[in-house]
Amino acid sequence: MAWDIVFFLAPDDETAAATYLRGPGAAFESVTCRFVEPDSAIAEWDMYFEAPSAEAPPRERLSAWRPWPEYVTPPLNDGVEVLALPKRLTRALAKASTAELEELAGRWTARLRSEDGDDMTDDDLLAVLHGLARLAASAVDTDGGLYSWSF
């Protein structure tokens, strides 16, 4: 589980990788959250848009999902990693309706609650998804990428 997660826009993988040491900072449009596994979240969102369902996927199915988010910089001993969100997920988030984001937020919340109980994030997950949808729309418009930096 990552303590801090920043989803951000960058023009390319090289620019995103350069955020490794200090994080994206104010120079990048971003959305933050805490105490989730960004790779699992990204895979769950991608799974949702490929086969929408209000039910959270079983852990085994989620772990087997492909394509798994790609590392722009792999995690080292310091725990910092930068992931690229799949292009199809970025396009899906950019087109997502309010109803889809609400259903996905409910599903994501249910999965986190079942796994983490009272220790789950206290972030407003619907607000995180709305912010991600806004970033995704910008990424699609500018032909950039959507990334996750976490520690």
C-alpha cells in the first residue's frame, strides 16, 4: 500500500520518469490520494470499463488482469514508483459519465473496505475519480499521458 499517490499529466514517459526523486510537484496537473495500491486501483478501473459491473472483482481475478499498469520507473528499495495508466483506460476515463464514475467509486470503495476494513483510505474516492476523469480528458486532448507517482 502506498502512503501518497499522485496521479498526474505528463507529455511522455521520459518526463514522467523525471518526477521519480521528488514527485510531480506543482508543475504538473494532478490529483492526490492516500493509502491505496495504485497498480491494483488502475487495474480495477481498467477492468470496470472493459466489463462494467457494480460488484468488486475477487482479488484473484484482479491480480490476473492484463494489461497490468506499466512501470515508467520500477520500485526500488525506497518504495517510490511511477506507473503509466493504459491508454485505453485514459480514453475510458475521459469519456466516463457521472453515473459510471459513481458506480466505479462504489465498487472501488467496497473492495477497499473488504480488504482494509477501518484502515482504508479516508479520501473521497468519487472526487478522486472525477479528478482523474478531468486529467484523462486533458491527456486525450493533448496526446499526453496519465501517470501515477507513489511512495
